[in-house]
Amino acid sequence: MSPATRRIGVMTSGGDCPGLNAAIRAITRRAVSGHGFEVLGIEDAVAGLASGRARP
């Protein structure tokens, strides 16, 4: 990949799901420390994605 900023977004559909926090944490840790990605959390699922509501 190019040296430009590499970024991924993490989005869930909401609701309770056992192990989801651990999965999000593992994805974020691996992406940041293992591959140098910036990780964004997308708020309010698809509505947040459509309106650009994402934050590191």
C-alpha cells in the first residue's frame, strides 16, 4: 500500500452481543499496532455512516 494514511471503520448494528467489546478491541489493536492503520468508530450504524459520524 502507499504511504498515505490507511484507515478502517468499525461499525456494529447495535444491540447486545456477548464478546463484541473484545472483538472490537482485538480488531483495533491489531490494525493499529500490527499494521499502522487508523481506526474509526462509526456511531449509529448505517445512519452514522451515511452522515459521516465517525471518530477515532
